[in-house]
Amino acid sequence: MKDQDKKTAATRETKKSGEKFHTKYGVELSQSYKGDVEKLLIPGPDHPLYDKTAPTTFDELRVQEIDRTGKMSDPIEVWTDPDRGLLWVVDGRGRRLDVTEVNRRRALDGREPVKPLIINFAGDEKEAVGRIRVMNYHRRVSKPSDMAIDIEVLRKKGYSWEECASRLHVTVDGAESWARRLLPLAFCIDEVRAAFDAGEFPRTQAHLFGGRAVDGSEALGKEEQLGLLEQKRGEKQARKSEPKQKQLAPKHRERVSKALLNGASAKLSAADKVIAEGVAAGLALAAGDGKALDRWPEVAAIAVAAMAKKEAPPAGEDLPPPKLNGETPSDYRSE
């Protein structure tokens, strides 16, 4: 009973002091407090906690709501750099931008600024890097190049291939193969990434720009990547400009086959008759007649081999797209 009384008293004291606790942040008792928004830093591109997919501007509706009520209900999660004592935003970069805009407007009117709720992330820098990816990927599906960048960052912090897939909410057989196929995009310049994200080229060609090395040491330089990009676009345009061969419909193949056979018995020379019969037999084989080339076994072997089922793609080619939260997003479909 004494232990229970102490616990009850501690709870009352906590409520009395106005402290709030949030268990949804993965910590049993994570204390939130109000602080100055200016002290909350958003990591830049050179910082390990940088996230390219994070919001870069405020949300007008949230700004108006915070300005109207003078408070915010969701805290901003921060990680404290133990060496420099700086507060880096882990989750809530958009909220940080919202409060900053609210306070800018309030300053113009001479009103008191809003102090955001802040919650400390309990973990080291490696865990903070993973936390950022978890919080972002449960909200939206990123582009392949964004996932590649995240994989690179996680790998630098010591995460395994399987852990990378888990942090990005991806379920796939063979996490290493999946990640290695995406990773070259992390070492491509922005123009090349945009081309792959837009589906201009299949991701099997990403290694031509970013290389296959997991550290990016084989990636082409900027000018080389730009040159190769223009070359690939030119080749693609040239293929589109080539006249397409019109394929015969099944009924037309049957008509041509009959015409060749009829002509073979009347108007053609002996040599041409053999050729005509061979062409007719080939058309019949394409239409499903498995015995059409029985007279020419060597030719039949070539034709059957050509129509045989293709084997699985060798290493280095695309695998089927991974499942993200149980679904296959269109962003992962290659040409």
C-alpha cells in the first residue's frame, strides 16, 4: 500500500506541475515541455538527420489554427547533440515551420509568440536517423531515388540491408538485392534522378550513372552523367522515330498461309515452292500448329527454342517491385 501511495502522490505532483506525458513516442514516460522555436534546428543537406522528403514550407491552415488558439497539440520531437548541445528536429519539421510563421505574424502585430511543445528523443544519432525514416514512410510513399538516398544514409550509420527495408516499411524477398538495385540512384545527380523517377528509363540502367559500388566510388562525374543522360534520351527518341513493323492478325496469317500453299502448287518454281511451304508452315506454327514444321526438324528446333519461356533475369536486372505496406505502388514500376 505504501508503494501505491507513493505512486499516486507522484502522479498528483506531475499533474499539478502541468507536465504531460506521451506514450505513443515509443518511450514509456516521455516528458514534453514548451520551448523557444528558434532553438529547434532543421538539419541541412550535410547533416546525418537531413531528410529530403520533409516539408520545406508551412501549412497555411495549420498556421491559422495555431495563431487562433495560441497553442499546438502535437509536440515536436527533437534529438539533442551531446557534443554541442544543439536541438535537431527528428519529427515535426512542418510543425516547426508552422510555429515560426505564426510567430513572425504575431511579431508584426506586437503579440506574444507561441511556444511549441517539445519532446526529447531518447536515443543516439544512429537511432535518430532510423526514427526519421520510420516516421516519414508511414505517411507517404517516396520516389525510388528518395528511398535510395535513405538507404545510403542508413547504411552509413551501420544498418543492415534487412534493417534498411524494415525502416522504410518495405517487404521484399532478398532485401540486399532490392536495396542494391536502388542504391545507384543515390549517387546520381538531380537531373538523372528525376529522369528515373519519371520512368524515362528502367532502373536496371541506374548503375550506368551511379555505379554498382555501395559507397558511390564508381559513380560518373556530373558532366559525364549529363552527357550520358542526353545520349540515352537521344537513343530513346531514335527508337520511337523508327517505323513500327505491322504485325499480322491471326486471321491474316491464316489467309497468307493458305495463299502461299495454293500458289506453291500452281505458279511457283520448285525452289520457290519449298520456300513458300516453309513460310506457310512458320505462320501455322505461330498460330499454334505444333506439327507445322515436322518436314524441317532443324528449322522446327530453332523456332521452338525461340518461343520457349524465358529464364529468370540474371543478377543486375530488375526484380518485381517490392510491396510497401502491403501494396505495390506505381512509383516502382519500371519500363
